[in-house]
Amino acid sequence: MNYNWQIKKSLKDEVNQIINEFNVPESIAIIMAQRGIIDRKISKDFFYPNLKKLHNPFLMLGMEKAVNYIKELAENNKSIVIFGDYDVDGTTATSTLYLFFKSIGVDVYFYIPNRINEGYGLSRLGIDFAINIGADLLITCDCGITAIDEVEYANTQNLNIIITDHHKQGSILPKAYSIINPNQDECTYPFKGLCGAGVALKLILAICKKMEIDESKALEYTDIVTLGIAADIVPIVDENRIIAADGIRRIELKQNLGINALLTSGRLSVKQVTIGRLVFWVAPKINAAGRLGDAGRAVKLLTTNNPLLAKRIAEDLEKENKKRQDITLNTVEDCYFMVQENSNFKKEKVIILSKRNWHHGVVGIAASKVKECYNKPAIIISFDENGVGRGSCRSIPGFNIHEALGKCSNYLIGYGGHPMAAGLSIKESNMKLFSKVFQELAEESISDQQLVPYLKVDSELSMKDINSRFIKFLKSMSPYGPGNTRPKFLSKKVKLKGIPRIIGKNSDTLKFTVHDGRSFYEAIGFNMVEKYEYLLSGEPINIVFEIGENEWNGKNSIQLEVKDIKLGNYNYV
């Protein structure tokens, strides 16, 4: 990606106010100002996340009615089925509810649909399972807000449904017993950024209040919920930041056998737990359960108290994830080839690709890769032998892909999701018309400027400012993630010491040492081999980087994680 660099603006008055009030150097004050940490109260809330600051769960529409009914069922020894989506958010939400209900003596079961045979969302097979075991209630996790027909079917079978979800609603709501979703139109809950697992946590916190159970019974599952928060790429602010901070602490304490088995099987148990490592190294293994097999294994893994079973499932998922990586690589290479071979893709503002028999379980990853590579919205669709396609969509900032799908819904079997990520199903016979209409919408909605990839830089930083106090400050800002990303810095005209190396399994990573004459730091640039010639030019370079730590043989050292390199005469925005 050939990025343009853009340095964020900071208000000088706010920076000076922070310098005076907190007695910090300008390098720290700039970052605090950009995050809105401008006074003592905000500072305390940000740097010391406190579970007591979670919002009252009964502020969520539908919560009171749902909890009253669940309390009645629990007190009368009735059965409950938890129906969860097959991705990480759905399986972690299911695991959270399942473990909690088990802990308070409720007769509870779970059902995770088959990704290939049942597809996304509440399914009739899941409803039939609940009916056949004599359940009185089915609670959905991370799905259900658009399940109009399925809820109607359950109603005809005298099975009550409580929906817990966080996706946007459609024009009408299912006629469920109760709907708990902070993003339904009439809900005034103060934080809209919860994932499905976060909504599940709010439900069990409300049950604790109603049934006079110590809330610690619910909060002991923040480690599981944090996996859902990380995997669903929700903003790490407000309640998500509070939950994730506690969840990471619990993960490091190795309280959940399944999570610890995943870390151990991937040789991550000795590394510091971060949202980024959960996203890239743990979540894919949980997703592998549903992409290539039975997603119910993820729930079994996260809820077992048998260490041998946890180890076995984790090792199976490790193997399946590697198999998934191979399948994904083949699919992504197919996509890249199709883009390069079709000259129309260069002028079109959205990339829409389809093919028969791509694996349904990896089209979402492929869509993300294509979007990242070309900085354009991407829709990747796999058609089966019956001419029915299921696809995943990924967008760029400023283009609401879920809204755009709604305007093309006449050509779709169904769709759902978020502004930045969505899914669809479509008949092959409608593909040409859908593509034409969607391309026209993209042409109207996406400016040429939006397709220019920008790398946003928090501030310029001199090498001499990277000291122990600055490193301690950066650590205190964690957990990082969307809405609270790790700061990116620009250092200009730095020099190289020694000969840069090309490393990595695919020989695509740069390893080198930079300095300003006094301060020397190791630097690493992943997937940046095309910049190697800059390092050999003998000229000073400009680098944009994040500050991290390299863990090797039990020792930690500061490492600059380089995001882009340009020669010293580059004029940034």
C-alpha cells in the first residue's frame, strides 16, 4: 500500500493545559489531548478502568421483562436453550450465558448452527432442537434481530424467544418475548458499542441484581467476553474498555482452561496478552471451529473444566486453523488474480468478486484482504451447485455498506451486518443486476479522495523522547484497539546503523537499526520488503512507527514497529 501520511492536529491550548495540570512533557500531552484526556476526572476514568462504572443493565430496553421471565423459569426448574452465532462473538456470548446459568442451577443447553448447512442467524433446526428437548425458552446470542420468520415459527410452537443481539434492526422487529439490543431504534442505553458477548454479560449482571446474587458471579466471565470484544472489532472505549481491562487480567491469571489451552497450543502463554494478539492469534482458532467443522466445539472448549479435553480441542483447532490458512491463501490469490486480469476493477469504486465453490468459511477473510490491498470496499461471494451464493462485505471509512445493501435488497435473498462489515445471500441469476446497481451506488457515494489510503500519524517524535517515562505512559493507555489505537509516530531523517536484513518465513519482513546520532533502536517492518531499496540508498529516511516490545529469551527490549518508510525529502500532509 502506497500511503499518504497525515499528521493529526492537536489544539495548542489543550496541550498546554495538560502540560501544566499533569506536569508531563509535550510528547505525552499531545497524545492525551488527542484522546480527550484533558482533566483529572477523565484521566482517572481512562487510566483506571473500574467495573463499578459499568452502566445499569436495566437501562437497556427489554431487560426488565426478560429478566423477570428468566427468574421465573429458574425458580421453577424450567429448561433454557442458548442459541449462539457460530463466530467468536456468538460462541463467547453463548459460553458466558451457559456457564452462568449452570452456576446458579438452571437446566440449560446450547445450540450453535452449522455454518454451511444453516447459515447465519436463528435457524429452524435450532428452534426444533429446543422444542424437542422440552425447553420453555430460547435465548439468542449475537443474532436474532432480523429473524422475523423464525421467531414467528417459534411462536406457533409455543416456544418463547428472548433475543440478545447488537446488530442494527430492520424496518420491523421480530415478535419475540423480549429483545435486548442497545442498537434497536427505541433503546436509549448510553453505550451502543457492545458486542454480542457484551450484551450477554449485561443480561447476567441484570439477573444477578434481580435475583440478589453477588455480581462477581457474572464478572468472573470477563475473560471470555473479552475474546468476543476483540474478535468483533468493537471500540475499546466506555464499557468495552472496562470489561477488556479486567478480562485481560483474568486471561493472564489463566482462570479459563479453554483460553489457556489456546494460548499454550499457539505458544503464546509466555507473551503479554493484548487485544491485538487475541484478534490475530486466538480468535482465528475459535473461528476455525465453525469455518471447517462444528462451531459447538468452541463452546465446549470455553466451558469445560476438564484440562485434557481443553488441550485436545485446542490442538484440533490449531490444526484446523492452519488448514484454514491454506484454504484462505488459495482463495485470496484467486481474488487478486481476478482483479489484475479485469481492467474494469481499476476504475470501479467497489470490488465485487464471485466464484463457484470457494469455501464459505473463508470469504470474510478474503474480503478483508482484498479491501486492505486495494483500499476499496470488497464483496466476495461463493456460489454453491444450486446457484445460491453467500458473501461477505468489507468497507472503507465513510461508506456504509450495510445501508447500501439495503438499497439493493430486491436482488438479494437476505443481508445483515454493520456499516463496515456485512453478509449477504443471493441467487446467481441476480448477480449481474446486483453488481450493476451496487457499483452505481458506490460511484455516487464514494469520492476519489476516499480511495486514497492515508496513514494517520499522532505526532512527530524525536528519538530522544523515547524514554522510560514515555514507555510507561504508553503501557498505561492499554488495552488498545478500535477507538483507542496504539499511537503512531513520525521520526524524520533518521539514519541506519549496519546492514538491514530481510527475515521471516516468506522473506517479507525488514529488520534494521535506526538512530539520530545519540539514541539507537531496533526496528521491524512486516510485509515491507518492497521498501528494502530505501534502506540501501544511504539516505536518511522518514519512518512512521508504533512503539512496542520485543520478547526474546525472557528479555524485553523496545522495538519500533514500522508502518511505512519514505525517503527523507517526502512532504507529508
